[in-house]
Amino acid sequence: MPVWTPPDESTWTSGLIRVFAGSFLRPDRRGGCAYKGALKARAGIRLAPGPLPSYKADPRTGFNLGPLGDTLDLIEYEGIEPEEALRRSMAATRERPEADPGLAAWTRFALERYLEGGTPGLLPVSHSWVLVTRLGKPDNRGARRYEQCVWGRPYASADGRVRELRVPVARELLGAAAQADRADLAAAAQVVAFGEPHRLPDRFHWHENARPVPDAGEAARRQPEEVRITEVSCLDGQRHELLRESPEEVRRRYAAHGLPALAAAVSASAFTPGHDCEDCKYTPRCPALKRLGGVLGIEDLTRPRRTWSVTNGRSYVGRPGRDEGCPARERLRRLRLPDREARALTPQVIRGHAVHTWIQERHEARPGIACRPDDAPDGRSSWSAGRWTVPREQADLGARMVAAHARHCPYKLSTVAETAHEQTLVVHDTAADVVVVAKTDMIYRDGSSWVYRETKTDARRNPPQEDDILRERPQLALAVLLLGTSTAIGEDISTARVELEVLRPHGARLTVIDPLDPEVRASARQVVLDLSADWHADTTALARPGPHCQSCEMAVWCRPASPDATEG
């Protein structure tokens, strides 16, 4: 078993490891950092002061189901009517500002869906189930006490024979049967089956032990005869029972799948810089996170630490020459509110993803062999690449774009040794205290030179001339700033280059950009600054209504002029 090694110059005051068992092991599509999870599990760990604060919290809610939980607590535990509960959970407090109008609209909608159904005979439980393991002396992780908790809404029958954990999700349910070897389900079920009533400390006293609830009642304390875990979609109200087992079945599942995964997770030592760096207290000192002050051109350390990408910038500012900038759009997208009407995934967008994925799969299946036009899919009918299926009306266009890539396939060059698709470059801009994330289409090595390639698809018959390619394609501007420094790449950059490959139905065009050219770098700095400066300073994220609302997937939640944040 790997032994977790604490950061240098740190103290651990409590010897307590606390994990929310199910969510701790749930797969993260964004590629979460395993080390952050292991560090976060150690309640009470203190890091020595560094050049930047270890953590700067954003007072605004960052969890799209957080206000829903607060509202349900008021309804289920205090008997407050839903309207009043919504009002209270959205109101400003000493710790947080009033909830965003869009988040409030989503919360109202989610509450209605959640309350639509339930399990007859089960009552809400106002305490947390916590499974406590006490040790006589510190183990090889340095822990003296383990607390396993679960995230979700706890319910139980009046006689305690049945316990159910309902897990709200901000999406449609997948519908597939639960896999028997899911470690997150096994770990969560273990807590539901064998945990006892406790009160968890608030975030200001997180290093303290959870406290038993002696007056919880006999029904709350008895071991159940049946354990259930149910997902609840807050998008359409559907419910999916993931697990229904006896405690003995739960125990066997946990021993086989939950315990090994949980032991590995709390001892994890692998770093994965990315979105997890936003609220990780180890960010300023993480050895895997590259530091490069001045990427955004902002010198201001007063704002909460956040991640930023060109996608965030475009969401906030809009595209050049179009009156479509909307701070609320970026904020609601950052909250990952659901795209209820699937506006973002248009047939054209799906086609673009499929083209990228088809090319990536060919490169990975036949490294070193140049793509040929006849490697493209048959465009006479719908075709698929990865998880993307191109609709029939886009199939021919997409197939011809794949074929056009053959003209500029990197493997046509005999000096290309390797390619990597969908790589994520991450740097900490210490001047703005922002974690900058760039997800690349392709990075490859041409001899000793690193090449950053952005691939775009364009079906327009007569596309306009791009007079300012860095402003029109700001991903290239960020690529110039990152590729032009050894901090981001870590090796010789003297011959690095940035490429734009545009695939069209009747051909392809390749544009090469020198990231070391002073004029190019100056233009790139201005483009990135224009995309990030107002966003960085903004504390309100107000909506700016306009024609762009018609195609914005967040418009269904946006409430730009509502005087009452809880109005639906």
C-alpha cells in the first residue's frame, strides 16, 4: 500500500482522516487531482506560509446544488414552507452575497423536480451517518482516527429497518444498471449501512471530530435490514435505484471494491494540475504546477483564486465585432448549470467534435503513418467517432473535412516522432493568482521542436478574411504566450511554433505562427488581457441581454431583470 507523504513544512494537528466516501471515489470527467483528494481528507493539516495565501475562498456559491441542499434542510428539518425556504437560502448572509439570479432560478426548478417523488414510508434524517474507526496509535499514514461520511440526502423508515441515501444530480440520469464493481457505491453503502448518527463540524472547525448524536432515537441507531442508494435527477425528476442490498451484501461489496479503492485514494501521491487547483490549499507550492507570472497581463492578488481558459474569456467577452459579451453566461457556465434544451450541442458542434476525434483515433492507432484522404469515414450515412455520432445531414461535410486533414497531417513529415491530442497545459499566473488552463487540440514534436496545433472546421463557402488571426482565434494567442516560454513546455523553445489548421469540405489551410516574434507576442498579450481583465475584476457577473440570448444555453436560467432572485 502506498504511504501518503505530507507536504514539506506542514503540520497535522488532529491525525484525522475524513472522507465523503462515495463522492471521494466517483470518477471525475475533468481529470481530478488524486493528491488534492488525499490532502483534503486530512482534516486539520496546516501548511507553512508561502508567497501566496494557501486558499482564497470565493464568497459566491460555486456548487450548483449547494443552495438546493440548504433549501431542503429548511423544508425537511425545520418544516419551513418551500417559498420561504427558497427565499432564505438565496438571501445574502455575513459569509456570502445574494445568490446569482440564474442560480436561484435553477434552484427553484431543481427543488420542484426533487420534491415531485419520493419513497413512501421514509422520513428525512437530520443527522449525518458517519462510520468512525479509532486507532490506538498512528498508522502508516499518520492517522489516529478515520471518519467516513456520505454526500446526499439521508432518509430512513420510522422503525430504522430501511435506510436510503438519495443523491441529487444536475443532469439527466444515465439509465444503465449500476455496475457491481463501482467503488464509490460500495464505499457509500458501507457508511449508510454501518454509520451512526453524528454532527459534522462546520467549515471553520473542520479539524474537529464529528460528534455523536445520543438523542437521535433508537430507530436512527439500529442497524438497518435494507440499504438503498438512489440517484435523483433535478432536471426531470427521474429516479434511478443504484443499489438495494442487505448489510451483509454491502459488507462483501465494500471488502471487494470499496476498501481497496478508498485505501489507495487516501494514500494517493499523483499530481494532476488543472481545475482542481482552483480551491486547493497546496496550489502555491505544488511541485507539479508550473508558475508563470504575467500570462494574463494582470497584477492583482485581491480576487479569489480561480481557473481561466480562453473558453471562459469568450463566454464573458464574446467574439470580436459582435455585441454578445455576457458576464452572467460565463458565471452560469462555470457553475455547470445543465443545458436543459441541448442548445450547446448543435449538429455543427457535434460534427466538429467527431472530426477531431476521428483524426485523433487514426493517429493513436497508427502512429507515424500519415493520414490519407481515403481514411475518412463514408459520408453517405451517419458515422461515429468516440462518443460523437454525426447526424446524416452533416455526415458528408464531416467526412470531407477529415479527408482534407491528409494534406497537413503531421506524420507527412519524417521528422515527427510523436503526437499528443487533447493535452492540457496548466500554469499558475502568480501575478493575478489565476490558474490558466489551455486544452490543446494537438501537440507534437518535430525533431527537437515542440509544435502546438489548433484544428478548426469551417463549412462556410466564402469565409471572411481573418485580418487579425490572434484576435479571431484567441486560443492561438494563449498558445503563443505559453509556447514561447520554457516554463510551460519545460524544454528548448528556440524552434517552437504554433499552427492553425482549418479544415473545409474542399481543402485545408495551414498557418504557421512564430511564438518568439516580439510583435506576435505583444499582440497575443493584448488579446489575452482583453479577454481576462474585466472578468478578473468583476464581482457581480450581471447579465447583458441581447440577440445572443437566443442561442445561449444558459438563457433558460438567466434572470437579467428580475427584482426577486427567487422568481421562476
